[in-house]
Amino acid sequence: MMIPSAPPTHDLAGTTPRPADVLALVDALAAGETLTLRLDLASARAILATLTAERKGLFEWSPESDGDALRVDVTRRDATPGSKRGVFEALSWDHDRIDAFELGAFAARAAGDLETARALFERFEVGLFRHIGFEEDLLFPAIESAAGFPPHAGPTAVMRAEHVEIRAAVRLLHDAIGDPSADAESLRGRLHATLGPHNEKEERILYPMADRALPGAGPDELVAAIQAYETS
Ligand SMILES: [Fe+2]
Ligand SMILES: [Fe+2]
């Protein structure tokens, strides 16, 4: 069986790459293709600012903590320069990106490659916890204020409660994924029972609601803030 793997990585941590060289790397991507950059914090922020300014609307990306560095998955959108992004598109992309790591982790475990299983599950966990973080810190407050929901009631309150269950299921799997004697499949069932319907509700209801409710350039500005969101 082919084990789904992480995208090709350019590990530039410990160096000070010229933004032009990094732009050349991402410019070579075809629409839908992804690469991963690993960069020191200062370089990463400078390069992401360059991407924002000089490649507006052309890429999705997702900075994640990786030790002292930032790891950034960059995907080329099928879009024209300067085109605006919406919440639905950007966050559905992140769901798919993150889910692929979980799929890969279990495929590796099934093939007996526990080291790869642990590494891919780590990527799943870091990506998902960051995703939950920007939803709770940026997206939900924006929806609550634009649509008039209180944080303790309504759809965002339901999503927050589901995040608690999702985090708990992921933490249990964190320990089980690389342990051949653990019943990881039943824990996986518990995760999927919550995460699957949760992501579906977000993609079917909440993200389109955000794209409708946020005024003017609101969705594009929110996606830009999400792209800059880092967890420690
Ligand atoms: Fe969520
Ligand atoms: Fe989500």
C-alpha cells in the first residue's frame, strides 16, 4: 500500500534565505501543488510578509511551530494575482491538508511503520490544534460580532464544545498511534465520530455564513489574519 506522505520539504532553518529564492520555489508550483518550507522565525515572518505583499491571493499557507522553527505548507491556488480569498475555501483547504496527515499516520501504522505513523500524527495534531486555535481566537469572534451571536449560545458555542471533545480524542491517539499494543482503531472511531460531522457543519453552514456575514473585504482580511496565526 502507498503510504500518503508529507509534502516535499525545503529545510532552510539555520540559514537566512533571500526572499527572491523562496519566491522562485513557490512560483514553480502548479495549481494545487504543495511544498513545505522550514524556516527560522524571523526569516519565516519576512518571507510570509513578502508573499502577502507580492503574491497576493496566489497561495494558501499554514505556519506551524516545529521546535525553534516555523514549518509552512504552501499550496498554489488556481487563482489570478490579487484575487480575494474566502473563509470557506481557505479553511476547507486546511481541513483537507490536516486530514491527509491523519490518513497517512494510520496507513503507516497499518504497514508497521510506527516511526512514520508518529511523525505524521504529530503533523496532524499540530495542524489541527492550530486550526482550532485560529477558529476560536479569530473566526468565531468575527462571526459572533457580524451575525450577532453571543459566544455562549448559538452555532459557535456548539463548535467550541466539539473542539473540547476533538482535542481529548487527539490526545488519546497521540499516545496510541505509535504503540502496537494500543487499540488505536477504536480511539480513531471516537475521533472520527466528532471530527467528521464537525468539519462538515463548518463547511456546510459556518464558513459560508462567515463569507456572507462579514462586510466588504472582511473574509479576505480574516483569511490574511489566519495565515499569520502562529501557535506556540
Ligand atoms: Fe472547528
Ligand atoms: Fe475547522
